[in-house]
Amino acid sequence: MPRQTRPARVRRTVLAVPGSSDRFIAKARDLRVDALFLDLEDAVAPAVKEESRRRIVGALTSGEGFAAPTVTVRVNDWSSPWTFRDVTEVVLGAGAHIDCLVLPKVTSAAQVVALDLLLGQVEQEAGLPVGGIGLEVQIEDAVGLVHVNAIAGASDRLESLVFGPGDFMASLGMGGLNVGAQPAGYPADAFHHVLVSILVAARAHGLQAIDGPFVAIRDVAGFEASAALSAALGYDGKWVLHPAQVEAGNAAYSPRVEDYERARRIMDAYAEATSLSGGARGAIVVDDEMVDEAGVKLAAAILARGQAAGMGAGRES
């Protein structure tokens, strides 16, 4: 059965905003990120979970709005005592202003199904379209990675899989305290396997794949290096924790201008060559390189990413 189509959203940069802080919420309103999440989980101390729900509802319904096109809320994971109230209070209070809920520390498809069912009932009670609010889920430990393919197929609400490097590093016993950075002493990319596993599961189910945060907020070069690794694999974006990371993140997950223009040349040339008037050829040479249907698929993907990022505006595709 084909997956229900979800809205197309750009997520090159996804800003984490503590739901316990009026100051951080106010600062987030004007930041030019693609998406943001108001956090009820790790960034919020247990003593202020309840008041943070009310703060988030107030922030979403105040009428001030956010510059980010996509606004989401991260609830607490199912092993906590807060998940049910997070969902019911936030969605009943401000569901019309929420694009997705983010569920952390997901270890099984059943946890996604449970949130889907609860969310549907809350949407009905709130008078919202059932299925309107999407889901994003975080893969943050070894158990979640083992079950990632089943998790990715658990709900038609799903829009993205998100790598959670901090908890994952702890789950595996990796060395180092700089979340998102490569652990010292390992000669290769320590995150390659987990990043590829999440990406494959995401793409197999038509989802986006989002890289997790890099916590050294002043180390822009370190952030760029981290983003470059997942962007090269095909990730759609990365969480950002500070305004200093936004420009670098948007650049990392957008195609280079020269790649975008070459992709356009490939698409145009191949369309002409495969037509009857162009000789109905299946392989051509563009910029001194052979191009066949596989190359066209790569070009189409780059064009789609570039157009989603606003490249080529005002030009015919």
C-alpha cells in the first residue's frame, strides 16, 4: 500500500529551541532557518516540564509567528512520565500551529504507532484534520538502529528520521564528550554505519534523513566538517543549536551552484537526446562525461534539492 503523501518541507537547518525559555523562543522567531522545534525533552528540566507546555502553547498562539516555514514540537519519549500530557496539552492548545511532533529515543515501530493513535484521537477532540500533524522520529541508540527499517514504515504521518548522536555515542560507549564530533583515536568516520543505515531506511520509505546536532556552537569549522559528511551521503539537513551554525548548515545541504547548473544541462540535453527528434538516444556526452538514465536520476535529485532551497527561482525548469 503506497504511503500517504505528506507536505513537502525543506529541512536543511532545524533549530532547537528550549521550550522553557521565553528569551530563546523570542530570539528564534526571526531566525531564517528552514524549520525549528520547541523542545519539551532534553533542553527542559523535569521541574519545569509542565510550565514549558503552557509556554509553548502561548508562544504558538500569540499571533507573533516564526520566520521558519516549519514549526514542530519535540515531546518526551515513551519511557518518561510526560509523553501523554505533552501530546494532549500541546495539541489541544495549539495543534493548528504545529506541523509535526518530534518523538525522541525511538526503539520500536510500536512506539510510533502508539503516538500516531494518540495523536489521531487528540486531533479529533481538537477539531483538527486527523493525520494533519506529521511525525519525526529520532534514532538514538543501538536498539533503535537495529529496528530502524520497521520504525521508518510504522506510520503514514512520518516525514523524517533524525540521528541523535549524543545518546547514540553513550549507547555504544564511544569515547569523547563533544556530541556530534568524531571520537578521538578512530581513524575513519565513526558515524558512517549509523548514518547510512538511517538514510537507507528513510529513503526506502520516502522519508527525509536529518543529521543531529554538533554541540560545540563556536566551532563553525567543526560544524561544517560534520555537516559535510552527512551532506555527502545525501542527508537533507542537520539540527542547529546556535545562529552561528545556520548559514553554514544552509550552505552544506544546498547543491553547489555549479552542480545545480550542470544538473540542469544534463536534464535538458537528455530530454532532447531521448526524443524522436533528437535521435532517441539512451546515452549522451555532457561536459565530456557519459550520461545515461542513472546519471539523469542523480541530476534530477540535485535539481529537486536546489529548487527546494530556492535555487533557480524565476527560471523555467
